[in-house]
Amino acid sequence: MLTWKKNNTTLILKGILNRDTLIFFWKQKNELLKDINTINLSLLSHIDSAGLAMLIRLKEKKNKLLINGISEYLKILIKMYKLENFMI
């Protein structure tokens, strides 16, 4: 399950971000990202490569979007795909 909440200009994701859970988020992304400049991932218990791909697409759409709360597991995925300059 993936849930989220807004805290000022930060969107906090909680739960699991994978190919099954991101669909509902993706459908609402334009509304959810209004006035958001940071996505916090610290409350995610798991993220897969589909979740990482979604974050990349969000950063492409909103160039100055910051991603924080990146777990050690996600850092490994980022390094595997050579996305350090893009995500970290």
C-alpha cells in the first residue's frame, strides 16, 4: 500500500512504491505535485525499479524537484542504473 500526505511544499510518501502501488499515485500526480518542491521517501518501506522510474519521470517534469529520505537500498538501485547525478 502507498499513501502520501502534504506538509507545506513537501510530499511525504509512505508504504511501498512499486509497479502495483504507483498506478493510483501516477493518475493523480499533477494535482498532488502542485506547489510541491520536495518528495520525502523516508517513510517508504520498499521501492522497486518501477518506483525509481516514476521518480525519474517526476523529476523530468518538474526540474527543480528535490528527492530526500533516500534509503540505502534505493541508493544501490540508483548506482546500478548510474543515476547518481540525477537523483542524489
